[in-house]
Amino acid sequence: MQYLMQTSADLPSTLLIAGFHALSEPLRVQVLELLRDKELCVCDLCEILGVTQSKLSFHLKTLKEAKLVRSRQQGRWIYYSLDLPQFVVLEQYLAEFRRFSPILPANPCYD
């Protein structure tokens, strides 16, 4: 039998996996939707989403680690915005499935 083996070089990067993990939580997706139009501070995000700052901080940390959002501090406030280059990476990864993944029938299994 012949098995297709993936090498570690073929596997998705840790950052790519972190990006999809970050997108798997509805609240984080809502944050990204809000940041589509403009930069927002934590207080605005909390108010719009109706969540506490401690809950939001956990989700913002996940989004930052996945490089989907970036932050900047101005005075005592932290402002968040989209980090667009990482969205391009995720988009290109998904586009490769459409372009380069022919769906071939499975090889017959034998007992």
C-alpha cells in the first residue's frame, strides 16, 4: 500500500493554525467585524459587545497572538485595529484548496 506522507514543511504553520483557532470563536469574529471600519478602543468594544473588559482582554490576546489585530497605546487607552497582512495569509491558504486540490477517488481498501 502506498500512503501519502506529509513532511513538517508541508504542514500549516503555527501562526496559520492560530489564525483559524482565533476565528473559531463567535465573539472574536464580532470583534473583527467591528474593526473592519475603524480602529476602536477597548472601552468602545466592551460597550458595543456588552462584555466585561476582563472577558474581552482574553479574546483580544488570542487575536493578537494570531496576528489578526494589532494594538497601539495612546495615553491610558489601548486602540485595536485589523492586522491585514495575516488575513492575506489565511486567504491565500484557503485559495490553494480551490486551485490545487483535485478531489480524487479513494484507493480501494482491502482486508
